[in-house]
Amino acid sequence: MAWTNTENDTADVLVIGGGTGGYSAALRAAALGLEVVLAERDLVGGTCLHRGCVPSKAMLHAAELVDGIAEARERWGVKASLESVDWASLVATRNDIVTRNHRGVEGRLAQAGVRIVRGSAGLTGPRSARIDGYGEVVARRGVVLATGSRPRMLPGVVADGLRVVTSDDALYAPGLPGSVLVVGGGAIGVEYASFHRSMGADVILVEAADRLVPLEDAEVSRHLTRGLKKRGIRVETGARLLETAVVEDGVRAVVRTARGETVTVAAERLLVAVGREPVTEGLGLAAAGLATDGRGHVAPADWARLETVVPGIHVVGDLLPPPSLGLAHASFAEGLLVAETLAGLRTPPVDYATVPRVTYSSPQTAAVGLTEAQARDAGHDVVVNSLPLTAVAKGMVHGRGGLVKVVAERAGRVLGVHLVGPHVSEIVAESQLVVGWEAEAGDVAHHIHPHPTLSEAVGEAFLTLAGRGLHQQH
């Protein structure tokens, strides 16, 4: 339903931005009996639903099916071959998944009684905002800022949606390119490199840091890099993109490698995935007494409530600086926290140390808690156990390598769990509980994991660390 207003409107809560953080705050606040107005200038669901998490994982599932045909033929004797990829059909299935999710979210908001107002909103004071084409809304209890982020671009590089694309429009660019240069070796860049390789493209992945997914454990990074190279992806870490040019058949780029060599790279498409930046233009922060930090974030004065220096104005999602992680599932938790705070409930703050981090490439990575280096830098007396996934039967069945790594205090709690391999995104939730509840290795070792599964490798790693190992000596 479209709401119209020509005079001042009031509500208990005004949410500006309908992405994961914004709509979760709206839904929870409405469930707690608060009157909610949600202002969204684009589509409810935000980047995650329409340009990021959901469509990209749909495409990566399709890529996994393509990879499975090759594995069936080469490893299992199934005489199958890939005739072609019908791009239009693939896109149609992806779009159907996104559309059904979008309708579900909008339907749920309507059912909850949230008033969705279409238009850009700018603050006019600490408890009010003007929405284009609607009018001013005054929030009796508070305002939630949830305007999200956009892809960060490299200086001098301009996206055209065809030859040069960002992570937001990569999946919507026409057709499948025969070659791709991906700049950025974080989770997003690695996922897109993996997808395009599965679809048959020649892929070069360039990362300025000395390793891929540099925020993850170094051992996981090594295994991931090895897996991507084995699939035929050329990985250049410690490398810099010096210049680019769009030409008739694609792009030409000059890259300086870690070895100090200057090489020219030709590709049909350049995909820039060097991070994201908050969107605050037109938000009217100054009118409410707020300002951004040096990187464009709106920092809370109280992290336990995600409340800014202006009482009643809260922030969720990609507008938040670290330690917030810019992840959709963290945004859900932030939205719930803020809604419950505005309703007068006392809710524990978001524990960012226990938020799972996942890269949905092939191989996948998943992690919770501190890396080994972070734990040592923090002064912990650390013990570590690394177990190959192939140490258990299901890991051998998959035959794609992988690793479980546990970082713990000596005779103390588990500090971090790090996974790399097939489908590890589906088995990381257990580790969130292990780290979040400050369990010790011996506590986990007493719980029985099903056999044969990949999760069994997690249980085996803890058994070994607790001195009860079966298939691993330590």
C-alpha cells in the first residue's frame, strides 16, 4: 500500500532505509506494539536482497551445479557433459527467487502494520524527517538510520555496467564474459571470481594485500588460494592496478605484481570489488546535530544501544563503523536490538566477536572469533589444532580438500574456529555457539557429531585438542 501525506505525520518510530537492518527494526518494533513508518526510496530488502546476498548466492548455486557436472565426469565415471549455459533461463530463475523474497518481506511488513513510504528521507531535526513526495514525519520515540552502502570505486575507474562493473551490477551485466579481471580479493571479489570461473571464464584475481581474504586466518587464506589456483584462477596478491582503459573488445589494465613486474592484462570485463562505503547524501545529518567519521560512517556514542550522540537517533547496518561487520545477518541483530531498545526493553548488545563470517566461493570459507594471529597479539597463551577435512570419510567423499582450525587458550576457552572447504557455510553455526558461550575444547569433545558428515571434522578437531583424538595425532 502506498501512503500519502500532505501535512505532518507522527509515529513512534521512523526507520530510514528498508534493507536488512531497517526492515528488521521495523518488524520488531511493530511486533512490540509501536507505530512504525519505514521510508525507502528504492526497493525494500536493500542491497542484500536485490543486488548482493540473495541473487549472488543463487548464481553461485548454479555455478556449483556446473562444477558438479565436471566432477561427475572426471571423478565418478558419470559420462556427462555441459552442453551450454542458458543465461536467460539462469537469470529468470535468479530473478524469481529475488522477487518471491521481496514480496514476502513486503507482505510481512504490511501484515505487521508497518507503513512503507516511498521516497528519500532527510532529517529535519533530532526526531523528524521530510520524505520526498510525502511530507514530514515526527518520531515520538526515535529514528533509525539504515541507509546502507554502495560499492567503493577505484580513483579514475568509472563503471559502465558492461565492460567495467561493480559488485552491485555484476550479476545484471549482459551475458557471460569469456574473461574477467577481478580487482579485490575480499569475500565479494573471491565469490565473483569463483562464479565466473565455474561458468568457463578465464579469471585473474588481483588483491593489494599480501593474501586473499586478509581479515581471515592466514592458514585459511592459503588453503583458499590453493583451491582457487587449482581451479585455474590466476591469483595475484600484493599487486596493484595502475591504470585501465576501455577498448572495443573489453578492457586493458596495467598491473604491478608483488614481484615488481609491470604486466598488461586484457579481459572482456573488469569487476571492481574493493569494498563498500556508507550512503549518507541527503540524509540531513547536520540538521539533527550529527556528522560522519573520516570514512563516512555514523558512529554510535553507545554501542550497547547503537544510539548516536543525539538521543533517540540509532544506527544499524552498513552506516556503522567497525566493529560492526557490514554483514546482513549482523544487521538483522542490530535491527532487533534497536527496536527493543526503543520499546524500553533491556537487550544484550550485539556481540560482534561471535558473528560468523562466510565466503561463498568454491572452496568456501567460514569463521567465528579470533584468528591465530589476533589471539596471540591479544596476549593469549594459544593452542591450535588444524585438521584436514579429508581426515574424515565425508571429506574424502567430497574430495576437495579443506581444513578445520581451532584456536583456543591453553586449558581454557575456544577463541576462534576457522573452516575452509565444501559447504562449510552450513556447519559454522555450531562454532558460533562454541565461541559465544566460551566453551572449552573438552566441553565440545563430549558432544557426538554425526558420522559421516563434514561436521564430524569439527568434532574430531575438538576431540584431538581435548586429548581424545581418534583419527588425528596431536
